[in-house]
Amino acid sequence: MKKHIVITGASSGLGRAFAIAFAKRGHHLVLVALPNENLSEFTADLHKDYGINVEYFEADLSNFSMIENFANWLKNNEICVNVLVNNAGIGGSKSFQESETEQLDRIIQVNVKGTAILTRSLLPFLLQNTNSYILNVASIAAFSPLPYKMVYPATKAFIYSFSLSLGSELKEKGVKVCVVNPGAMPTNEDIRRRIKTQGWLGRISITSTEYVAEKAIEGVFSGKTIIVPGLVNWFNYWIFKLVPWYFIEPLVSRIIRRELVVSAS
């Protein structure tokens, strides 16, 4: 039976880069994304270009019933899954006071609930294989509070902690869990504009989605637990680990406030 890799948030950005990188390696795929994201066309292109089997499923991962439907769809179609890439996520820059409650709820639902519930729903599929992998996408934001990022850093801190905890539980059961913590990636024009406001510090920390996907895939298959792509991001990782928050807070707040000014203009 052909083994498949499930990738969420696969229609654009890092998820799309993951799909192409795995396809180049000859892996069969199941792509998951929101409806109306041109997923069927992307699926057909991957099959044509790389000769692999590619399935797709449109779902909103903030919706419990859609996650349940996806798991049932995999079971009914007898699709074997040996890798789960939890990539789907939502972020943004806005003060907490000005954030809409619906927006806050959606970030939590997708980043936290979607990751945890989908992982639990697909765990039986993964346990059926001798060697399986879970790759969760957190962020460099998981290691430090970030003002004006709403609840995004807290959700990524959850993913980081969840990954390490789950990995400890599953290491004797043949399922390896890895968490990748990328920095800024210029996935759309709004993010590119916000990165420019950070000056040279923002520019040197940029990593492309292709680079992050390659490093994450290399890391997960080599048995790494934590991946931080890029030298500058590794530096930031240790800064966040070693330097007290009250030293970092003024600089971080000033940088992110610039984003808000640019976004409002």
C-alpha cells in the first residue's frame, strides 16, 4: 500500500513549498486546505510534474466535524499515512484591544485546536506504520512574548510544548515528532511590507519558504526534535532563551509598533 504524507495549509506559502519539496523526493501526498484555494489545480500539477499520487481534501481545520470527516475520508479510501505535517496556521499584527473577538477565536481554533485534534484523529493511521513522523510548524515566536501579535505567539508556544510532550509519549511507539520554528517568511505582500519596516534586522532574518521546507524535511527524517532554520533565527532563539524579557521588551515592542503604523497607512 502506498504511504502518503498529509500536509495542511498546502495551497500556498510554506505548505505549498512542503508539497513541492516532498513531491520532488517522490513521496505520495494528501493536501489539505480551505475550500476555493485552487487545490485541485495544484494537485493535478504535482501529479503531472512528478508522477506521484496526490489526493486533496478541502476543510476548515477550526471545525471539529470537518476534521472528523477528513479522518473518515482517509479510512474509507484506505489511504495509508506515515507523515503528518501540521502547517496550517493564522497570525497577524494588531493590538489586543483592537482585535476582534472572532479573529482571536479563529487564530486559537486553527493554531491550537486544529493542530491538536487533527493529530489525535490521524494518530491511529500513523501508528499502523513501523516508522512514522509528525512535523509541527511552530515559529521563532514560540520562544518569546511578542506584543501586538494578538494571541499568535502563545499559540505557537503551545505547538512547541505540545510537540515535545507528544514526542516523549510516542518515541517508543515508532512515531517521531519534530517541531520546526521558522522566522519571517515573505509569503505575501503584506508580510513583505511589514518586514521592510524592521530595517536591516528584519531583512537578515528572512528565510524563504523553500529553504524552511528543505531544512524541516531533512531534520525530521534525520531524527531531529527541534529545527530552527537560518543562522540569524538560531541566534534569536538563544537570545530569547538567555536574555531576560525586560531587556528585550523595549526593542521588540518598538519594532512591531512600526508594523502597525505601516499597516494602517
